[in-house]
Amino acid sequence: MPNNNENETKEINIDDFETKADYATQMRLLFCKREMIQTNGNLNQDYFKPTREGIDVRKWTKTHNELLISGIEDCGIGEWSAIRATYLPRWNNKILKMQTAYLMGKQDLREYSKNNWKGNKQEIEKEYEKNKRLAIKNGKWRAGVYAISTQKEFEEEQELIDAQDNENENENIEKNNDKEDIKENNNDEDNGNEVVNENKEKNNDEIIINEEDVKENINDIEEDEDN
């Protein structure tokens, strides 16, 4: 086996080695970076293990969620390019759409995109709860979203939302009517109390007048007796 000497320039022939493995080892010793091989010419496996440096390892975090919420409030659902440009440049439209679906609790975002829906964190949470409630009611709550797969399901879902909105509106009207009734009852009660108070004052005045009449009668009797 030839001696490994980096200063030697003579030609190396595979026939000079007992095995091909010996030839490969010698070639590595001559031509590989020292960090790639061990001192005996075997490969250094640690050198070839992937490192995190230089690899785009990304994970969606709470911070990204907050930035997406800001983007929805500022730009609106469906304006993915605008949200990317200002808030989340390293994420593509597909990821932004998927994460928005999780925020809204709804797989199909077409209605929101059509209306360029905008909202803050509280309004987004309200939409999430509404969508979750409807999905559970219809057995379509899957993987954290209201799952809709066909156009027919989308139209049916819109009808349910309209019905729910009408129901909520009717409930609000009833609540407002109840409030008005309570207010009127309170006013009637206040008016009744005023009448009672007025009657009490009138009775008190009459009592006082009657007392004065009694005193005058007593005085008249005493004067008659003296005479």
C-alpha cells in the first residue's frame, strides 16, 4: 500500500492496491477535506448530517397568529398578497389561507373573501364561536373547522347562517321589547307612587285642618262655660 504523502505527485494506479476499498481510502486521504474524513481515511459521518444552519425551518407560532389577525383587520380576508407584503412575507398564500380558516373556524372562506371581511381579534373570536356552534349542530366540526367540501354544502351552510342571523335578530328584537315593557312598567309604578304620595299629603292636610277645627270647638265650649 503506497505511503500517504501529500507532497508526492506520482500517479496512483488502482492495481497498486490489494483491494478497491484500499484504493478508495487512499483517494479520500488525498483529495477530501480533512473534516470530511477520519485519520484512517474512513468517512466522518457527522460531517454529512444535516444541520439547521442554512435550512429554512419554520413553525407557525402565536406571534404569527397575532400578525395574521392584524393583517385581517387591516387588509381583509382574501387579500393574501397584501397581508404577506406587510405582515408575513415568508409565508405563502396557501398557508395564510389555511391559518385564517383555523382562526375563523371555517374551511370555506369564500363568503368572507367576497365581502372583504375585516375584523379585530374579538370579532374574529365571535365568528369562530358562531361557526363552531353551527358546525357542531350539523355534525361538520372537523379538525378545528366547519368542514365544507361541495358547492351544495356551501349553499346549504349559507342558508343556515341566514336562518341563524334572523333568529338572533328576532331574539334581539324581543329583548328590546322586553326592555321597553319593563321601562313602561317602571314608569307606571313611579306614576302610581306619585299619586299615592299626593293622596297621603292631601290626607295629612285634611287631618291638620280637622285638628284646627277641634281646637276651635273646644275653645268655644270653654268660653261658653265661663260665661
